[in-house]
Amino acid sequence: MEKPAESTSRRFAEILHPGVVRIERELSWSADGWEHVVVVVTDVPLDPADPGHDPTELHAIAESVSRDLKRKGQGFSRLTIRNRV
């Protein structure tokens, strides 16, 4: 059984995907007002020069998280994927 992603919020605790380490929310100000940004932290390399880089896996992570949040009725303006620091 997959381990749920770590999260600073219980709302994200049920999102399962093997490449997701943690999910967070941020607020970002732009000329159009506030944006609610979902930040997905992954252990999948983002650098295309890295031999472990897998764009298909990154796309699957974005789709999975986006679908799960929409299914739960949690809106967001933008989704960002970052590597764990």
C-alpha cells in the first residue's frame, strides 16, 4: 500500500502518488489579484539532463493531484511542481 504524501494540511493527506513527497498551498499576488497555488514536492528529477528525469511521470503527478483536488472540491489557480530541498 502506498504511503500518503506528507502534508502541512490534513486535506492533502489522502492524495496518493508514488512520486509525491508533500503537497502545500501558497498565495501569490499578481496584477489580477490573489492566486491560490498548489505546490507539489516530488523526488522525481525536474532537470531534463538528469538520467532519472521522466516527463511522463511528472505529467502523471500533476494530473493525479489536480484530479484528486477537483474531486474533493478544492479549487486552485495554479499547480507548481518542485523538487524536495
